[in-house]
Amino acid sequence: MDLLVGFLVFAGIFALYDALRKVNNNILDQTEEIKKLHEELAKHNKN
């Protein structure tokens, strides 16, 4: 029984880590897209 509880705790921690990693990657991707859009807008405003 202790083994099952330990496995469930480990699986829960891993699932939380994986979810946070995915959210962080999405935030980083969105930040890069915002930077690209900002650069494109700056180019168009100069012309």
C-alpha cells in the first residue's frame, strides 16, 4: 500500500512539473512572437 501511495505522489509531482513546463514554454513562445510583431510594427512605422 505504501508503494502505491508513493507512486501516486510521484506521478502527481511529475504531472505538475510537466504542466508547469508546458505553460512556461508557451509563455516563452508567445514572448518571442510578441517581439517579432513589435519589430515588424517598428519597421512599418518608419516607412
